[in-house]
Amino acid sequence: MRIERHPIIEFVNGPMVKFHFEGRELEGFQGEPIAAALHAAGVKVLSHSPHLGRPRGFFCAIGNCSSCLMVVDGRPNVRVCVERLAAGMTVERQRGRGRLAPAAPAAGGEARCG
């Protein structure tokens, strides 16, 4: 489901692109929030609460909460309500806290403080 007409807001959509969600190929408008593309494709549960496992959906839509944290192209903890869709992306629900890859060393040697 998508809002296609609105009395105040004019929607300008990019081209339709394909992306992958947990093994399924879906479509959305390039540049729209990933969460909007998922919602339009019928995906309502974006994550589960860490303690009780309750489903979480599209909530704040401005990047302030953690209800939409997902793994995008292997990057954990991406807020898909504000991350823009691009062709070929791979999106997965995140289970638990995302694990970050080790940071790359700073150019020119070790990072220093002070």
C-alpha cells in the first residue's frame, strides 16, 4: 500500500528498482526510504524487541527510535526509515544487536588522541 495522492504533498518518485529482502526480490522507488518500499511490498514487521521478541514495525519514520534497525548490504544497525533505497540492495531483519566490523586503521598509521 502506498499513498499516491495527497492534498498538500506532491510525490516525485524515482524509477522502480529491484532489491532483495531475505531471499525475495522486491521492487521499490529508487531514493525512497527502504522502510517505505518494504511496507508497500507488504512487509510490516521490521524487527523484534530484544527482550520479549515482540514484532516492531514502521514507527517514528525520522530516525530517532530503534524499531527499524536492519542489516543493509552487510551493514548492521541501519535505520531503514531514513536510508534511501538503491538498486540491488540486500536487506535483512537484524536479530539482536548488530555486530560492527572492526574499524579500519586511520590513513598514515595508528589513530591517536590529543
